[in-house]
Amino acid sequence: MRERPLTQIIPSMPASDGAGVKLRRSLGASQALRQDPFLMLDEFFSDNPDDYLAGFPSHPHRGFETVTYMLDGHMQHKDHLGNTGDLGPGDVQWMTAARGIIHSEMPQQREGRMRGFQLWINLPASLKMQPAGYRDIPSAQIPEHGIDGGRVRVIAGRWTDASGETTGPVQRPVTEPTMLDLHLNAGATVEVPLPPHHHAFVYTYEGSARVGEQTVPHRAAGLLGPGEHLRIHADDDTRLLVLAAKPLGEPVVQYGPFVMNTREEIEQALRDYRDGTLAA
Ligand code: FE2
């Protein structure tokens, strides 16, 4: 069985988005830094309200899915479809922007720690112009599975080991993403089951992780090559996201919050947003 090698490290870089929320961006820091179909991964974490209070006021998306995973704090989502979602610690919001959604994501706290992630996953051409969809997944609906040396929260896809299969609440067509939040004790070595032909990466948000002879440093994305399985070793207590999905192999043209296949489709998205028909 061939182990997935570490092929590239993308350190997270300080960035700012929304109305001035400070965050760290790894995938998506430049348009070359992607792992098809993953477009972007932001981590936000701060104890300073000045870093997050401005939030993400009303803005559009078209052509992909956004996944918000909260670790600490509260964020409220509102969109043009009339959905309101309150995201607290451990909760996930899975939004399929598809042909268009206009929403805001605003902190619901004046002080304390805000910590979490936003991940963008591309949609295939065949689904980019489908109606938008939205789902809140409360923390209690995310299964946690004890493993030798730690535990895993299965958000999307599945975890399979000798004790059986743990299925996450989110199963998506075409890209079939796996999203795991892996907590490892110091000294643990685990084998992570991932579909062999899927593109995959890890993001270390506490501690660091070794893949083969190489280390994915703290707060970095480690892109993985193909293989039958992934073996990770934690020198210290470590938490990381593990992501995998089927690559689309389609052209990607991005302009801010619009991700389409051609420039003409981006121009159409801009016209639709201007005319008020983006999400109609
Ligand atoms: Fe958004």
C-alpha cells in the first residue's frame, strides 16, 4: 500500500476580508495556490474584537460551495432566501452558492475568542447555475469517533477503520468531499482513510504534523500526492483538518466571490449582480 506523500507546503499568510476581518489564508492566497476542487481555506482566530467585529456584511457568491466551521464564538448568517443561521462552537454551515446567493456573516459577540474556518469548494460546470442551497449542521449532529491516539469529527464523507464506518452528515455529489477534524495526542500515529484518487490536503491549526519524513508546520496547508492511505504522526498534541475531494479538471476563472469556467460567465455574473438577478 502506497502512502500519500507530502508534495507542497502552503504556509498561511495574514489577510483581511469582509469589512476588515483579520484572518490567515493558505489555499487561495494566490490563484496558483489551489488543490482542485478546493479553492480557498481561511482560518480566523482572535481574542481581540477589533479583529472580527466588522464581520462580513452583505456580499454575493456564485459557482461554488462555502463551508464555515466554527471552533469558538458565534456568527450569524442571513441570506436573500430568508435563511438565518446562528453558528456556535463546533457547528458547520454548508452553503451551496451555485447560481447565486447574497448573504452576510456577522459576529454575535462583543468580546472573547472567535475561531474557525471558511473553506471554498468548487462546483462542476453542470451544477454552477443550479438553485442555491443552504444547510446548518449543529455540533451535536457531527459524529465523533475515538481512534487510537485521539479522536476524529467526521463532517463530510466518511471514516473507516477496523471498528466500522462513521458517516458524516454531509454527502455531496460529484466532488464527494471528505472533511475531518482530527485531534491527535502527542506521540500518536494514525492512518487516515481517504479515497485514493481524490486530491487531498491537511491544515494544522494546533501543533504540527509529520507526513513521512516531512513536517507540516503549525498553521500551514500540506498538499498530498496520490496514494492508498495517509499516515500522520503528531509529536505534540495536534489538531488538523483533513480534506479530500474528487478533482474536477475544469478551467477555473475567479473574480472575487464569483468562480466560473470562462470569462464570459464571470462578466454575466457581474451583470446579474448589478441587475439584481444574480440570485433571482
Ligand atoms: Fe460569504
